[in-house]
Amino acid sequence: MPESPTKTEGQIVNLIVQHQHDLHHYILSLLPDRALASDVLQETNLVLWNKAHEFDPSRPFLPWALTFAFYQVKAARRDSSRDRHLFDDDLIASLAAEPMDCEADLMDKALENCLRKLPRTQRKLILARYQPGASVQDLAAEFSQTPNALSIGLLRIRSSLKACIEQQLSSSQA
């Protein structure tokens, strides 16, 4: 009877699966050959699995995983260095920083779009809450609500924004 995976192994598998699209996108941005990029993705997955014991769950997974993907790309480039269609190492290093910026840009655009979709009062409230020095008590007085009612309203607005952003990001990745 095969052993069941430990909780940590299960978490690593879930994180690897959850971030496959990001890892593949990153590798493709560094390697123009789709077949080679797919191979590098599989090699990266193996390395991530083998290095799972080194992962600190209190830190973000994706930057950790992208580091291994970067080194797998370099190894693949080294192994096929005779191919004259490969980018030089300086360009690869420069491009390596791009996907994270691209991901942040996508999230920023999704947030902007979702904020625009909110009713005017909700948009005004959520933006006011994130102004420096803003407190729930002050905003409750300004919006003629109790602090508890305002907090519940903010929670609903945040939930709505989260769902909208997730929907936009998933449709942009499709």
C-alpha cells in the first residue's frame, strides 16, 4: 500500500499546480521555443518537488519557485548553447524581472476596473478607508453609520472586489 503524502508534500503539490500558469508564462518569456519551455517547466516541477523541504511556508511561493525556474532556463540554454536563436545571458537576466512586473500590472488594472464597477458610494467609502489616518470611527460618523455597520459594509465591498479581481485575472489568463 503506497504511503499517503504528508501535509507539507500536499501543500507543495497544491502550490506547484496553482502556479503552473505563472511558471510556464515566465519560462516562455525567457525561452522562445515552446517545446523547450514545456520541458523546462517539467524539470522545474521536479526540482521544486525535490527541494520542497527547503520551502518556508511563511514566505511567498511564487518568487521562490521562479528562482528555480530561472536556473532551469539557464541550464537549458547552456545545454543547447549551439543554437544561434537563443538570447544572450544579459537579455535573459533583464527579462527575468519582467513577469513579476507584468503580474503586478495585471492586478493593478483588474483592481482599477473593479473599483470603477462599484457603485459611487461604495467606491468613495473604500477609497476613503485607505487614506492615511482614516479610521472606521471617523468614516462611520462621516457616512452616518455605526462603526460596526461600516465595517460590515467594507467587508462586503472587499469581498466584491476580490471576486471581481479573481474573475478578471482568470479571464485574462484564459
